[in-house]
Amino acid sequence: MNIILFIRYIIIGFLSAYLLIYGLRPSVPYPETILEFYENFWLLLLLIIINFYLYLWDKKIGLLLCLSIIALIFDMIMI
């Protein structure tokens, strides 16, 4: 039980750090691994499906990943 809670908080911390460093600051360039979503749109679809199941598992993680996907889509539209 405690290991699952620990894993949830690690994922929440990782997604929060991503949003603070890259997602909500458009002036900071993305790393090369994130730019793969610009070239392969099927990865974005896969990310949305994963987001749905993560939302069912934990609402905080699902909402943070949803914000990350929205920030990524807005950057795709701007570029």
C-alpha cells in the first residue's frame, strides 16, 4: 500500500516539475525527446489514451498530465 502511494507522489512530482520547467514557460526550449511528438502525431494519441487510464487511477495525475498535453498542443499550434 505504501509503495503505491510513493509511486503516485513520484509521478505527481515529475509532472509538476515538467509543467514548471517546460510546460508553462514557452520561452524555454523543449528537450529532444519531447520534440518527437511534433513529428509523430500517433504518439500524441497514445499519450491521450494513457492520460485517460491514469485519470481513472488517480485524478491528480490525470489532471497534471492533461495540463501537460494541453501545453504541448499549444506549443505545436504556435510552432
